[in-house]
Amino acid sequence: MRDFRAYTSSKIREQLIQEGRKSYLLIFKKAAKNLPKQQYRIWKEDFHPIALLSEEWFEQKMNYMHFNPVRKGFVELAEHWKYSSARNWLFDDNNIITLDKHILGGEG
């Protein structure tokens, strides 16, 4: 998990810098203000893994992730969030995120 977070933090930061998304970078910079070795903090400190032992659990957790931007008021529909895998599931859109839906229990 440490390696995943380090890798994705780096890639997210690079993408935000490339796109000039200064407001997000400022948020992540403020989150790291008390961390001497970090300029930006993308991920929260805690991590509590949950085994997805059934398709019901998988769907519940996937829906939770997909609808977070909707609940926060960033978009009206989950598939409108650029970085959401909802786009993959609904439109088979793999432009941003590529999923192997066969492995994840989908029809792909």
C-alpha cells in the first residue's frame, strides 16, 4: 500500500502541475504543512483494508467511491467526474483509467 500511495501521489501531483490545477495543489500543500519531508499530502494517514468477499460488498464499495463527488456537490452524475471509474462501467471509457472488468467481476 505504501508503494501504491507513493506512486499515485507522484502521478497525481505531476498531472495537477501539468494541468495548472493550482487550487488542488494548494489544498494538498496545506495538508502537508506539518510534515517535514513532504511538500504535498495526497492520501490520508490511516488505512483500513476491507476484504471484498462478495459481489454485494464490491458493488457497495464501488458505488460509495463513484458517488463521493456527487455527494460533495462537484458533479451531478458520477460519470461526470473525470477520474471516476463510473465512466468505465457505464460507457466503457478507458481514456483516463483502464479497468479489467473481467477480473473485477464485470462483463468485460
